[in-house]
Amino acid sequence: MVWDNASTHHAKALWEFCERNSDWLTIIKLPPYAPALNPVEGVWAHLKKSLANPAPRTIDEPTPLVKNRLRAIQHRPQILNGFIAETGFGLEPP
């Protein structure tokens, strides 16, 4: 699991869960500002690029388009693997 510095990652219950499951769970903690090391940043960049040209008329109009684009990414594991590869991390625990 790759953790950025979200406040939810500091919750006591989450830390307790991680300690109880340390036999199979590996946590990689990112530095305070490290977007190049976070695979999610690649997902958002890819999504934003695919949404560059639409001109929605209402605030609700982009919702189905965003869901469709995220679903397309989800069904193409080679793209997701590419986002991980860009970070320099592997899919196996260190």
C-alpha cells in the first residue's frame, strides 16, 4: 500500500489494523510532497487530459463522462500498471 500524507492515514484505528496485518501488508510512506511517487497522480493526469475539450452546460453533465473514463481505465490493467511503473515502484513488496 502506498500512503501519501492524507490525514486519514494517521487515524489510530487504521494504524492498529496495519499492525495486526503486518504479516501480509506492506506500507510505503511517501514524503510530504511527492506527486511523482504516487500512482494515483498518474490516474488523475490521464483523466484530466481525456476531459480537456468537453464544454459542459451544467455541473452534472460531466459526471457520466468521468465515470465512463474511469471505468475504461479500470478495464485496462496495462494502463494501471503503467502508472505504478512511472513511480519506480514494483508490484512486489520490498
